[in-house]
Amino acid sequence: MFWRICWLPMAAALAAQAAQAQSVGYDEALRAAQTQQPVLQARELEIEALERTAEAAGELPDPRLRAGIVNLPVTGPAAFDLDRQLPTQVQVGVEQDFPNLAKRHARTGVADSDIRVADARLAHTEHMVRIETGEAWISLAYAQQRLALAARAQDDLHKLVPVARSAVAAGSARPAESLEIRRALLDIDDARTRIEADREAAQARLRRYIAGTEPVAEGPVPSADIDPVTLRATLSRNPEIILADAAEDRARAAIDLARADKRPDFGVNVSLGRRNPDFGSVVSVMGSVTLPIFAGRRQEPRIAAAEAQAAAARAERADMLRALEAQFAADLAAWRSAARQWQRAREELLPLARDRADLETASFAAGRAELIDVVSAKTALALLELEILEREEATVAAAAKLRLTYREHMQ
């Protein structure tokens, strides 16, 4: 009765967890990660804000309304009297500045380059989201496979428990040999505990990018094969390089804006002056022009600073390409190493472990081996199979990272 009472809440919890689980394939996870992401929404809103700003970048500045009193006497018999003297007037006018056309075009160019930088940042963020989603899905898929394998290994070892009891009862095995099965089962339990932690961590990482409280990876895992030549050819079009290119374009636009300051700007002022009706009202029209005659101390330093920023952007772009090439070489080496280790374990170590388990089982059945030898061989086989899955995961994850990082952003 006690076990029944304890089992009911546990069964309810398992049923609730199963109801919340959501199966998702690799490609489906990558697609889902591109929607409903707060970080992507933030980047899109940045682009929208810059587009709104760009609409006004090349417009004329707002006109200024001018009003005041001109030539008002403050001493003598006409002090503070608006209508006693001819020059005194109440003046109202409008003033408009006209920045030179090169400056207006340069401001538009800077605004457009800001949008291109924001677009590149969005593409780069989407790129990183795809990489992180793919890695999380692969980790989850292989954690699920390792858990299933560990469960089968435990079931296989459990089948030896009655065999051990019979052997001990018949006197063909020592009582201590039955303890070896318990120790082997504890080894598998330890492995399962670590794998369950890996699965929960992978689920947590995947939940960040796709909907669902308990994602479950289903379907085939991505290929472990890659084409290094094709991947290497895309390095110059990587999102990180595209972002660096956009930053360099932004720096060049800033140079154009700084150079435009060397050209004069213009202004117009139109005003109406009200005077004593005996004198009549007047209209004034005035023009103005800036005189950049001290360019060596004003405009030239700003131009030099903008050119230095552009040179820095070019250098950063070159350094980023070098870093990307070095990272590609390192990722490629990691994939090759993982693939070789996986192949060696699969083609050489696994057949040896299986043969050993089969031979020990046959020898025990023939009375030429002890039960402890069978348990040891089966435990070693189970742990090796778990290790092979880990090596396969490392190979598949390295291949997927290479494709996502260096090619799939071009699709």
C-alpha cells in the first residue's frame, strides 16, 4: 500500500512532464530559432529607428523665428517710446539655414551606412542564434541516446542477477561475485546521472530559442561529413566580415561628412519691421555665408581623425579575417581529431569489446570462466558504447559548427 501511495504522485508527475514535452527536429529547431527571439526583435527595432532617422538626415534644418525691437531709445525725451523716432521698429522675421549640398548628401550617406551596420548586426545575431541552437539540439539528441543506451545496459546486467544467485546456490560461484553486479549497476547509475545533467542543460539552452517547456530532440542528427574546400571559400562572406565591412563603410561616410565642413553654408533672413505709421513699415532681406578660413585648425583635424578611424576599421577588418581563418583551421582540426577518434573506437575498440563479452559469456556457460569476468566484460562494453556515442557527438557537433559558422549563413 505504501508503494502504491508513493507511485501515484510520481506517475502523475511523469504524465505531466510527458504532456509538456515537445518533439522538435534539427532543421525545425533552426527555423524556430529565427522567430520570436527578443534579441532579434531588438536588432530589428534598431533598424526601424535608424530608417526613421535616415528619412530626415538630408533635410534642411528647421527655420528660426526672430522677433524683437530694433533701435529703441532708452534715454532722452523719446526714451522707451516706439513711435517717436524713425529707426525704431518692432521686427518679426524668419531665418533659414542652407547647409551645403555636399554636407546634406554626406549626412544621408552616414545615415544609410548606420542602417547597413544595423542590418549586418542583425544578420550576425541570427547567425549566432543558429549556431547556439544547433549545438544545443545536438547535445540534447545525444544525451537522449546515451540515456537509452545506459538503460539497456542496466537491463542487460539485471538479467545476470538471477544467474548469480543460482550460481552461488549451486556452489559454482563465490558469494562475493554477486556483489560485482551491484557495483557494475552503480557504475552505470553514475553514468546516467551525468547524462541526465547533460540532457537538462541542453534542454535549458534549447528552451532559450524555441517554444516549449520540455523540448525533446527527434529525427536524424545532422551529417558528420563536411566539405572543407567549400567552407573555406565562404570566409570572406562570413557575417563577422560583413559586419566589419559595414563598419568600414560607416567610417568612410564619416570622412565625407568631415570634408563637407570645408565648404561654406548659406543662410537667408527675411523680416518685417513695424514703425510709426507716419514712417511706414519696412522689409529686410539678408543673406549669410560661413567662412571656413581656419580649416587648418578646425576642419582638417576632424578630417584627419575620420581618416584615422577609417584606417582603424580597415585594420580591424583585416585582423578579423585573419582570426576567422585561424578559427576555421582550429575548428577543422577539432573535427578531424574527433572523427578519427570516433572511427577508431567504432571500428577497432568496439569489436574487441563485443568479442570479449561474447567469449566470456560462452566460457561462463561452459564452466571455464567466472561470473565476475562476464560482468566485467559487459560493463566495459556498455561504458565503451557510451564513450563511442560521446565521440560521435563530438564529431557531429564539430561538423555542424563548421557548416553553421562558415557556410549555412549563405543559404
